Amino acid sequence: MLDLTNIPVVDNHCHPVLLNQHLDALSFRAYCTEATHASFAEQHIPNTVYYRWLLRQMALFYGCEYTEESILTARNHMGADDLLEHLFRAANIDTFVLDPAYPPGSECYTPERMGQLGHCRTAKMLRLETLMQELILEHADFDDVLEHYMMEVSLAREHGFCALKSIVAYRTGLHISEWSKDEAVASFVEARTEAEARGQIRIAHKPLIDYLLHTAFSVAAEQQLPIQFHTGYGDSDTDMRLGNPLQLRDVLERRDYHTMPIVLLHESYPYTQLGAYLAAVYPHVYFDLSYAIPFVDKLEMLAFTRQALSVAPVSKLMFSTDGIHIPEMHWVGALRGRSVIGQVLDEMIDADEIDEEQAYDLAQQILHDNAYTVYQL
Ligand SMILES: [Zn+2]
């Protein structure tokens, strides 16, 4: 059995955790699902296999009885700082690559503080749709938005971001089209009207969002700046039909974007084979393997890990947790990732595909080295 516990992980996609970690059972459960209806926390989450496994790991870690009540009492008894420090240390983290755009910063530990408590490095990415929304609220003129937007994207590295991120799959879908500037301006006028009327905006205006994404791609390609795309599994806000990574074809085919590394997040679950295929044929496509979220059990994690390793070059694969809200996610994602990747590599040794030395080398690439290269850490 391969033991990967000594490889410090680069978590190439995760989020900050909440400052308030004192949680009752229903709120804790609500952070363990992408379902938002109240009936899930009440009735269904305790009946998912991954949740039962999570509780068992927590009972072992906190040295308490294996009941939800005593587990939550034990965790709530620790201060939030202690909780983060214990869990992150146990996870053996090298670097967190954080998307600080969600949850809202005022509710969360800062990336810097997460790094201190985890005794690890942190890096950040810049979420484009959040930037778009801020600028649309601030400027009444499209050219002003465009100018400030291009400047922020150009200065991303100087401002401490190692990558861009897009959640367009949650809005208008991954089929990002090319629009004329006139079409983008017309779409901006609609967005701006909405912003003025409501004092806030949720950008879902396709010509505008697509136009601004292409603008960012040009800048990113010049600077070899990577971009992460949410693909596949999300809450019901995402139309999964539009989150299929094959929808990115027009963007992937653009030769002038080939210097912009593209990372498909969340193993594109359940489109894993399709995403891994894209990483196998496009030189600039990388594939994220995420082990806390999507919320699936180990058997499904083994399946997507087998698919990714069997289809894509291992130099294209990167580990993450997508941990968010509670530090248990980052911790458990690291445990799961090492154990699942180790088990799949063991199977590949048994199948006489690789030997043990090669298996360790491949694990080191996925858990650590590839992210260093892609994000220039
Ligand atoms: Zn995420």
C-alpha cells in the first residue's frame, strides 16, 4: 500500500473558512451539501455515505464518541483558531490556492491568517465575474468599465493573484461566444439599468460577460496567467447542461489563447472522462481533482481518479479540496485525496502498468509539483 502522508499538498482550489465556527447540527450539515432546501439538512444529509464517513473521521480525530452530538460538542469546544490550526497541521498543507471571492471576506479568515494557522503558504486567484460586477456598479460608461477591468487583470500578478477564475458556468454557461463591441455595450446598458435600480448586480448578461471574458483571455495569454473554470457539479444555481467542459471548444480552439493555462475545476464531475480527454488533447488544459467537494463517496472518487489517470497525462492533473466554510473540508479533502490517489496507483502497480517508484513520482506531481509549475508558485 502506497503511503503518501509525507507529501505536503498544494490545494490548488479552495476557499476561506468562516470566522464563526460555533455551529449547531443543522448548520454544520448545511455545509456538507450543495442542496439548499432545508429538508436536506434535516432528513437527507445524515443519510449520505460521505457524511457518515466524515463523522467517523471526526470522532477519531477529536477522540470522542461516534455520535453527531458529541462530535459537534467536541469541535465547538475548541476555539476557532485552534480548530483551524489542528486540522490544517494534520492535513500537511504546503500551499492553499484560495478563491477569496466567496464566502464574503467580512465573514471569513483572511488568506494570510489561514496561512499562519496552517503553517503553510497561501496564494490567491482573482474571480472575474466579481470584478465585473464591482466595476458595473461603479461606472456608468462601458469604456470606463473596460479600461479599469483591463488594468485590474493586467496587474493581477502585481496585486498578488497567481491565477484568474471564472464562474461563467454558473451564469450563462461555458459556451463563451464572440460578440461585437456594440452588442456588449447594449448588454452593458441592461446590466447597468438593473444595477442602478437595485443597488447591486448579479451579472448574467451573456454578450457582456462573454465579451469581458475574451478581454481577460487576451491579457492572460500575453502574461501566461492561468485561469480556473468552474465545470460540472455545483448547487442548483448552475445549469449542468451548460457546465459540460466540451462547451469550451471555441475558446480552446483559439490558438492565440494557448499560452493561457486553463484549469478545469472539480474533475468536471460527472463529465470527468470528457474533461480528462480535453487535458489529453489540448496542450494548455489542466485538470483539477477535487476531494472534499463535489460531495461524493470514496467509491465515486476512486472512479473519477481512475478515469483521470487513465486518460490524461499525469503532468496535467492537480489535487484540490474545494474546501469552504469549515476547516474539516480542507482537512478531510487532503486525507481523502492521498488515500484515493494512493489506492488507484496501487491498482495500476497490480495491473502491471507502472512500478512503485513511478507511482510515488506520479503522486508527487499530482499532489504538489504540477501546481508549482502551473501557478508559478
Ligand atoms: Zn470552489
